[in-house]
Amino acid sequence: MFFLQNGMRLLRYVRASYKCRCKSNAPLSTLKNKLKQGPGLKEFIVNSSEVPEVITHPPHIPYLPDNIQNTSKRRVYFDVYGCQMNLNDTEIVWSILKNEGFEKTEVEEEADIFLVMTCAIREGAENKIWHRLDHLRGFKNRRALSKNRNNPVKIGILGCMAERLKEKLIEKEKAVDVVAGPDSYRDLPRLLALTESGQTAVNVLLSLDETYADVVPVRLNQNNISAFISIMRGCDNMCTYCIVPFTRGRERSRPVSSIVDEVRHLSESGVKEVTLLGQNVNSYRDVTQPTEKFDTHLAEGFKTVYKNKKGGLRFADLLDKVSSVDPEMRIRFTAAHPKDFPDEVLRLVRERANVCKSVHLPAQAGSSAVLARMRRGYGRAAYLRLVQRVRAAVPGVGLSTDMICGFCGETDEEFEETLSLMDIVEYNVAFLFPYSMREKTTAYRRYKDDVPESVKKERHSRMIELYRRKCQKLNDAEIGNVHLVLVEGVVPKTGQIMGRNEFYIKVVFDQTEIPSEEGMRRAQPGDYVGVRIVSARCSVLTGVPLYHTTIREFYKEYSWGERAALRI
Ligand code: 5AD
Ligand code: SF4
């Protein structure tokens, strides 16, 4: 049965590759090459039934045949749901469409095409999108009856929910015209062109190597002083609760050179902060670069389900290069899976003034038994040891986490261990979720979603309450200290200036003229300001602006560690 299942998967792969060949009219030999580059039988066996259903390798699809209608000048309205990666993916999509002559609008009435970038991580995330689709269906129907009916509205669903539901999305919501998964955005101009003749178009092929490395994302909001950069796509971790490996496919890294070029380009266009994104940035490997074969070194108490990577440039190499582009550009990264956190990365976080002293270390749970069911690759003790190691390497570092309550079989005692972990670690930022069972995941096949909704809700409230209490305590301790704040803009309601400190916590202050090298002036987006904290709530600090500064100036007198020790 086992071999039959995996054999079927291999067959499906062959079939999908063969489809690509037909499309591209490529010679038969390329089919062999594709198969060579694709996963071998071994990989199907190693990961048994856990690989995404369709694994293909479609790098050379001729995306835009000559005979398609020209959809140029059609105006696109983007809706973005889900994580920061989705924001970056939307910017990739916009870059691709802009190149093909499409325009963008922020006004619904002006739009001809609605593209909804979706998330599938929890049922709640999908419910929000179904509501949005109700609205868009109404809009589409109204347009069809209006005097503007010659300009029919098209609706495209992109991203993780598109990948999860595939053709079923169109069956369920007839108003949808295009379904495109995370690896098929290059195909969007063709898919949209197909809809011109009333067809629906679907491309949900997952790729082993698509990183959009050559696509320079066009930012949706050019005024933002911060940007997100995906350094890798997909995920091989296979946590039992998570849909991501099935919606975003296998893990692959974007070459260092293309990331550094993008950072340089962003720096030149005035961006002051970039966040490097990946499901697990520490498993980043640029294998296009021949290097000595670094072995992934897992600390005691950590293990991984996939083969350790050998060779290629590592995340520490990337962080080194990215943080050297512009010493006045803040660098953040997320997420770092606790299972492999190398000393080299911690050293860069400590030593580079522009690398933010905050680390997102998603724990997910505090009980070793729950962590084992989640297949996280570590237990409570190993996680706590890692926290100590990070704190020792970067004194005063801010920690953030993701936590899930109510996972399959979670007992009251196990949940108490999550609370106690939060109590011990004292996170500056936490994202807290009630468990939501997702089809296809290992948990769906292996466990029972047996914690009642009411219990999940109650546990969720308790986590939030504890987190708020802890944050309040941490933030109160900052009163009197001076923080380096990167100004983002104005709070619409109060007119106050809003920026963020090293830990990504909001800091607000009244607008007033403060000293700078060029004399007294007000704070503007993109400025670094030294702000003395005068009051604190659990998620916002209020301060008094003291002076304009730069990262180098602010840390000139004292290093980060000294500032943290002296509580400056
Ligand atoms: N239910 C609830 N939360 C989940 N997450 C991932 N999958 C699920 C799920 N099925 C959370 C994890 C992850 C974050 C992005 O979302 O905490 O780190
Ligand atoms: Fe992002 Fe995960 Fe949601 Fe996909 S499912 S959009 S990867 S959070």
C-alpha cells in the first residue's frame, strides 16, 4: 500500500511534467531532464504521504502565447489577506502585471479585475475571504446590469486558499474567473487573457525552483518606509497542524545576489527598513553559490524531519551581505524555527547596529508532549535552553513568538505548560491562535480535533490576558529610557507621530521641532528619532522626542549590550 501510494504520486508528477511538455512543445529529451531535476523516488519515500499532492517543475512554460487577446490598460484592484509574505507576493504580481501594461486602482468602481491574495492557515482566515467574495459577486453582477456592462468585472483568487481548493473554488463560487497558486503568478497575464472570452482559468502547479528571483517587486504603497522581502518560498518542516507545505510547496531559497540587489534598490528609493521573510530563515541556502560544505548543526534536543542541507551560502552569509548594503537601513528577519539557530546569526544580531535586536522564535506550545504531537522537533527544555543562549548572546534582546492553544488532545495540564512558558520567557510580542484543523495535514489524518471550541476560546482568552499583563510589565520598565524610533507616519485619529522601536513596538509622540544636524525640524517618515519613554500600555509606548539621530550616531557612545545593561 505504502509503495502503491508513493508510486501513484510519482506517476502524478510524471503526468504533470508531461502536461508541461505538451504545452511548451518541448522536445522529448526535456521531459527526461525535468524528471532528473524533479524529486526522485527516494524523496517520495522519505516524506511518505506528506508531500504536496502536485509537485511539478515548470520553469520554462511559455507563459504568454502570441495569439492571446491583449488585456492591457485593464485596471486591477488588489485585496491582500494573510501574512507578510502575501504582501510581498502581491508586489510580485503587481510587477508582472504592470510590465504587461495593466494599471492599478484603489477605487472599486474603477476596477475591471479584482485580485484577492488569500490565506488558508485557519478556517477564520478563509471565512473572511468568503465574505469578501460575497461582496465582489454582488459588485460583478451590478456591473453586468449597468451601462458599463461592456467592461465586465473579473475576479481572480491567488495564493494559499487558491492552492488549497484548486478547481473546487470555482465550483463553490461561480463568480470566480481565475485561480492561481503561489507558484503560478508569471502565468497571470495569460490566465487573465483567457477570461476575456468568458473562460475560467486555473493554474495551481507547485514548483520546485520558482523564487521569482528575476522579478523586482513593485511596492503597492510607494510611501512606506519599510518593505518585506521573501528570501525563500515554501516549507519542508511538516509541522502536523500546518497547511503551508501543501499550499506553498517545497522549500527553496532565492539567490543572495538577487536579494542584495533588491535591498540596494530599496535603499536608493528611500526605504529605511527591510524584513527578510521565510518560514524558517535559518534553513536558507543559496545553492547557486559553490562553497565549502557547511553542515547544519542542530543543538542538543533539536531534530528535523528533512535531510540537513550541505553547501551553499547560509542565512548568516545573507544577513552579513544585506546588513552591509546601507548601515542606516534597519534589517529584521522572520521567522526563525527554533530547531536551528546558529551562533553566527546571533553574532551578527549583536554586532551589527542596523540588525534589529529582536528575534521571532515561534514556540507554538509549552508542553513537550504537545510539541511532539505537533512534530516541532524540540521539547520544552530545549526551547528554554535556546532562549537562554539567545539572551546570553544578545543581551537585552526582544523575543516574540507564535502560540497555538487547543491542539488535538491538549489537556488542561498541557495548556498550563504553555502559560508557564509564556510566563518564564516574557515575550515582547506574541501572536496567539486557537487551533483550527486543516484538511490534508498530518494532524487531520492522525489525530482528533477533540478540544471543544468553548475550551479553545477560553484558553485563547487566558493566553491573551497573560500576554497583555507581561507586556505591560515589560513596557512599564522602559519608562525613562531613550529608544531609537524609526518614524512611520501620523496616527490618523490623534495627529501624533508614530514609529517603531527596535522590538517593532509602536512608539507615539507629539509633533514638535527637535534638534537635527541642520537645525530644529519636525519628524518625518523615515527619520530616526531618539525618544524618551514617558508612559506605556501593553502594545504602545508614549514618549517625548529628544533629537534627530542616525543608527550609527545613536549606538556610537554605547554598544547595544551596554545600552541594554545601563537601561538607556
Ligand atoms: N491553527 C491555528 N494556528 C495555526 N498556525 C499555523 N497553522 C495553524 C492552525 N492549523 C499558526 C502558527 C504559525 C502561525 C503563522 O500560524 O502559530 O506560526
Ligand atoms: Fe501566509 Fe501561511 Fe496564510 Fe499562506 S497560509 S498566506 S503562508 S500565513
